[in-house]
Amino acid sequence: MKVINEQIKTGEFQSVYLLYGEEEYLKKQYRDKLKKAISGDDTMNYSYFEGNKIVVKEVIDMANTLPFFAQKRLIIIENSGFFKSSQEELADFIKNMPDYLIFVFVESEVDKRNKVYKAVSTAGYICEMKQQSTSVLVQWIVTLLKNEGKTIDRPAVDLLLSKTGAGMDLIYAEVEKLVSYCIDRPQITAEDVEAVCTTQTTSRIFDMITAIATKKQKQALDLYYDLLLLKEPPMRILYLLARQFNGILQVKESLMRGNANAQIAREMGVAPFIVGKYAAQAKYFESAQIKEALRDFAETEEAVKTGKIEDKLGVELMIIKYSQK
């Protein structure tokens, strides 16, 4: 990201950019920064393509169109799937792009063996937008609030992150709510966060697993019923439970190999504070027990799909089994 910021400052751009990864906020931010710096309000020489049904020939035809009374033509392509499929024509074009053209690709997932990816890595700049570390998120939140004339202490920030997770889009939306709620006060407290910030489903799942791990069965079931009231499908809840148990297993086994939280976070591609949560929960489970739970979750999913058990009951039975004392 520093490279892009420097190029925007100097006005010396690569011919092609690939912004990819799970941090949607950063991808949007740098997409828009590049658009503003390269084409500004020029609509004549800017094109936007989105989705997995983009026709490569149409993109190349537009790319071959000379800019009108301008030095550059900018084409932004988003969520195309080009970096996970065979697109030899586009890969070959990128290798020999006209000097007036700039491509900006924005994708969620890529295959680094893909020919388009390799072409971009040779001809331009690739930036993976990962979830940010806890320290970066804390500083970002403090800065956002400072710009609004507000302050916040660390316990309140930690509570906010526990509700939102590491997604910057969600954090930004909750910060805006806090600013509006505390419009007449400079200091934002943990009580304010509790009053107005929404706890995301994944955070509720973390709380549910903590309740399961500590054998607080009523609390675990109450969290489950709360999610059902919020119209969360039972099978999505089961999927999230399985995903969290899988994360706990990865962290537990990595810790046993002597790895530190920061290294585990890099390997898993998650924020370090998420690893910290997994590590805290891992203390309550043996690896064999986690693997058994994952098998049970898979068997429950199969039983629901084949009509052997009702979905709500199937998930409830799993929660009861693993929260028993």
C-alpha cells in the first residue's frame, strides 16, 4: 500500500494493478484513490466492468481505444474471476499493453498459478489487502474519532473490536454510529459502545463457543436462540461453529509447535486478536475432542440434508452435547 501511496504522490503509475484479499474496505479505498489520481472526473476515458460475466473481447476493444483529449485511459475491473480461470487472451494483452492504458483489477481471491496473475506480476503491481493487526485497527479507530473531535480509551476500543471483528467496513460503520450517539460529548466510553454497537454473528459465535468450552450450557443455548430470533439460518450457525472449531484446532496445533500468535495470524490470514481468542478457547479442548466435534458437525449437516433430522434441532443437539459438564 505504501507503494501505491507513493505513486499517487508522484503521479508515476504502473500500467496494471491487482488489489485482492479479504479486507474490502482497503480494496475500495485504494481503488477509489487510484481512480481519482489517474482520471479524476474524466468520464470519457474511464470504464468500469464488474462481475463474472465480463466479455474479455469487450474489455480489450475498450483498452485499444485511444484516450480522448487525455494522456491516460483507465479501466477498472472488479470481481471478474479472471484470476481463477483461463484467460490467455487477456494475459497476452497485458504483456503488451499500450502505454496510455492503466488497468486496475479488484478481486477477492486469486490463483497465483493463473496466467493473468503472472502477467500482472510481471507488468504491474500486486497488493494483497489482508485483515489488519490489532494495533493498526486500534490506531485507525483512534484517528477516525480524533478527526471528529472525539477520544476513546482502550477498554472501549477492545469492546468495539470484540463486537465487529476485524472488518474495517463494519468498524467504520460502528464508529459513525458512536460519533452520532455521542455528538455532545468528547469522550466515548465502553458504555456507549455497549449501547449502540451491533454484535456481529461471528462475534456471537465466539461467545457461544466460549460458553460451550466453559460448560455454560444455558448461556450457549440462549445465544443460539438469540441468533435464531435474528433470522440466522441454523445451517449457517452450524457452518460458523465448524469454522470456529477448525480455527481453534489450527491455533492449538500451531501453538504446540512453538509458534507465536503473530506468526499464526500471518499463516491463517487473520488479525492477531482473532488468534488470541482462538488460543484462549483452545485451552478448554483437546485436539481429539475438536476433531470429534468437526466430524459430528459434518454428520449433522449430512443428516439435515438427507431429511433425517430437522436443522434447528440438529444444531441444538450439537450445542448440548459439547456443553455438557
